Amino acid sequence: FRGSTPIPQLTCPILPHKSLLVGKLSASRAIFPDIDLRAHFVDSQSENSCSRQQAKIYWSHGQIVLHNVGRSPITLVDGRLLSGGATHDWRPGEEVTLPGGLSLRLALRAI
């Protein structure tokens, strides 16, 4: 989301035994995120505050985990900051805010 507006291009399923990388594509540095945030920020200053490799999302013991692998903190729904290297058990419906102001919401999809 940018504000309250969903960004359909940033929708991606989380599959067991596979992690998703959230960040910004950089071919010169061989960084190819599953969720590419480039060009979705309100301005270049906001985009620069988010790392090329900002977060990994994966299943662990029946939970979806958000792991901040970036240099700047991710803001959790209750306002706590998830610093670099820290993980959070992410629950369906929870929204987190990435550096630069984009938000991600974990949603369950009907099978």
C-alpha cells in the first residue's frame, strides 16, 4: 500500500519452503527481489530510505515470519520498530510499514 491505496503489482503468494525477498531490483548488484518496490514510493528520497534487500518473508513452524534484513527499521502495527536482523511472527491482517512509507499487509487467500 501507498497510503491507503493498494499496489496490485506488489501482491505475491508466500509458499512453504520458499522465502520472498522484498526490496529494490539492482541488476548491477545482482539483487532480484520477489517483490520489487522500485517506482512505487512517493519520491526518490522515500525510495532511498528503503534497502535493496529490506525484508525476507517465509514460513517457519506454521507461522509466517517477517525478517528485517535491511539497514532501517520496519514499523510494526503497534508502532514498535523491527530493527535490522530482527524477526516478527506476522499475523494475517497485520500491516507493517517499510522505510520510505510503503506498507505491506499479510492477507489470506482462499484456495
